[in-house]
Amino acid sequence: MIANSIPSTEDMYMDAAVRHLAAARSHLQCAMLRFDDAGYEHDPTARSYSYVAGIVAEFSDRRYRPVPPPQPSHIVRAVKEYRRQARRGY
């Protein structure tokens, strides 16, 4: 009975890795907030936080919600429409 309650070395390594990822998630979130406070948006940090949070969620048996790809902004749509209309006029 006692032997069953002792985790294997592999389980201990996995638990340690998940704890390190959870700490990294917290540090990345803090970095994102500090960038926001400075008025600067750093997309790679936000994406890194999202990926690490997803990994931690999967190991915690929670459903991971992948980040949807960014939708084109209204400026990009306006540029595409302008180019489309300009081609008609040539």
C-alpha cells in the first residue's frame, strides 16, 4: 500500500516541469501588464503567455482554448477595398 503512494521519478519530473511552467505563466502575465502600463503592446509576450497558459491548463485537466488568429483590422479591409476599386478604374 505504501509503495503505491510514492510517485515515480518521471511523475516528479513532470510535476516539477508543470510548476516551472506555472511560474513562467505568472511572470509572462506580469510582463504583459507592465508593458500595458507603459502604453506598449508586445504581441510576442502575449502569445507566449497564451501558449504557456494553454500547456498548464492541459496538464491541469482543463480545456485549452487556442487563441484565434487575428482578424484583419478595419484599416486592412479598407486598403483591400480601395485596391479592389482602384483596379476597376484602370
